[in-house]
Amino acid sequence: MIISINDAIEGMVLAENIYSSDGISLLRKGAILKNSYIENLKENDVKNICIDNESFNKISVEGLVKSATSKEAIIIAKKIINRLPFSQEKNIKEIIFIKEKIIDELLSEKEILKNILNMKTIDNHIFNHCVNVSVISIIIGKSLGYNKEELIKLGKGAMLHDIGKIFIPLEILNKPGKLTKEEYEIVKKHTTFGYEILNKISGVDEELANISLSHHERYDGLGYPNSLKAGDIHEFSSIVAVSDVYDALTSDRIYRKKVKNEEAVEYLFNMKWKQFDGNIIDKFIESVASYSIGRKVILNTGERGIVAEGNKGVPTRPIVKINYDQYNNEIKKPYYIDLLENKSILIENTFN
Ligand SMILES: [Fe+2]
């Protein structure tokens, strides 16, 4: 079970290795927590940990990215945060190399989706965002029938889509309040900055650099930097636009709290053919966001069950077979709740 470090208590058993943001191993899987360990983890800015809890259905912590690769990627992400000179080709090439390893692991993994949420526990915001956007983009690309070469290009571009932000002052990027018009204009420049950086590096494909340039363009022409419309936006950029917004909405930010998965999906669903290409939204919902049959869910009523049947066109509101009541008692005769007919009932969470 993934819990906040603030909820950790002495005696809990770790179900996953913990690394610091610079990739140093802090504690091993199987370690029994002591108060001094918990304090040490907090000092190292670890936000969440995965504990072994028999009374819960254990969440699979074997993520899609092997921990050794995650560790290397965290070191790279740290470099991004520390703003090492990215004019040096070596640093960008290092990111691209690690990305290739991650993509290889992603492509060989069958059960990708269930692990996306687990990945959010890796304690590094930028790394999380880059990897999540990349993972989601690859899944959408796969469902669009892309070949491996295309998926690798899309995945790399998605990983580097926000690289231009290294030139945006941190005071603006981390500002807790609303940006002024001038500040927003500066933030918008991360698209052209990213394109320029990537374009300078030999061996970086134009299509890849273009993702950085165009991931804030919108289907209705109201995006930036070039107000491109519909078919003028490269499909790679349209995919990354959807993944970027989905991941941004479902992650905490300095200026706002994350929204629930189904709220983010409903938002994207409502923006079909407005902000986003409807075909890509459909593929996204079908492949990433829908609750597949058999998925274990907890409802906001406290009842637990499994998804028995999907409601076509409304992916966040399937029919759920309830087998545990709100007091966690197993129900002898399970019953069904159709979330499309019971609008006040929502899926609160999923578990494996
Ligand atoms: Fe961006």
C-alpha cells in the first residue's frame, strides 16, 4: 500500500526500495521502519512510501520501469532541476539514452496501465511528469497502431517536451499564485526555447523537436506559440498535449491540488474536438483511462467491488459488482451498481 510518509509508523515493513532524489539507496525492501528511519526519509524529502500491508490487497510495486533504470533517470532528472548547462550536447544525449532504456522496458511490459499510478510515488516532480507524459503518449501511440520506431520517437519527444523550461525563471515556474499576463508570456516561451535547444543537437529528429514546439497548440487554434489549428498540428504534438494535460490535472501543483482521475477524464472528454483532437481523446480513454472489466475499485460510498461491465461512451461510469460493504464486510450475495444511473456515486480509487 502506498502511504504518505506522514502516516508512516514504527514497525511497518517496506514493500519497495527507497531512493533519494539523487538516486542514493536510502532503505531496502523488507526493512522494518523505525522512528529514526522515518525522520531520515522526511529529511531526504521522500513524500510517499510503499508498505507491505496484509490486510489490504497488496498493490503491485514492480513498476513498468525497473528500479535500476528509475534510479538512473532520477539522477538525470536531478540534473534538469539543477539546470546543468543543457547547451552541452552530452547532457541531452544522456537524457535521450536513458529514455531509450525506459521505452524498451515499457514496450516489453504487458500490464502497463496499472502501474502508472504507482509511478507517481517516485519522489521527483519533474521526473514524474516527464515519464508519465511519455508513458501515456506511448500507450496512445500504440493504440493508434504506431510501429516501434515511431513509438520511440514519440516517447523521447514526450520526455523532453518541457525541456525549454530550464530557461524560464524558477520564481515564475514555482509561483504559488496566478501568473501576471507578462509572466504567462514568459512561460509560453518554453515551447520555442525547447525547440531551439533540441534543434541544435546533432542527431535529434525534427519531429522530436517539434513536439516541444507544438505541445501547447490546440485543435481549435487557441493554443501557442503559433495558433496552429486541427490538421496543421503534428499528431505527435496532439498526443503529447492530451497526456500533458491529463498528467498535470492528476498531479499536485504548487498552485493547486490534483483532481480525481475521473474528473480529469471528464474534462478531456468535454474538450473533444474543442481543445483536442477527438480521435486522440477516444484512443486515450479507450487505452489509458477506462476502467477495464475486472478492475478492483473503491466507491465514494466506501463499498468495494470490481468493474463488471463498461458503459459505452462514458468511461468513468461503469457497472460495478459490489462484494464488500462500507464496513469492509464481505457480502454473501454481491449486487451491482450502475454508476451511470447513480450519478452521486463515484469511483474513489482503484487497487490491484
Ligand atoms: Fe509545456
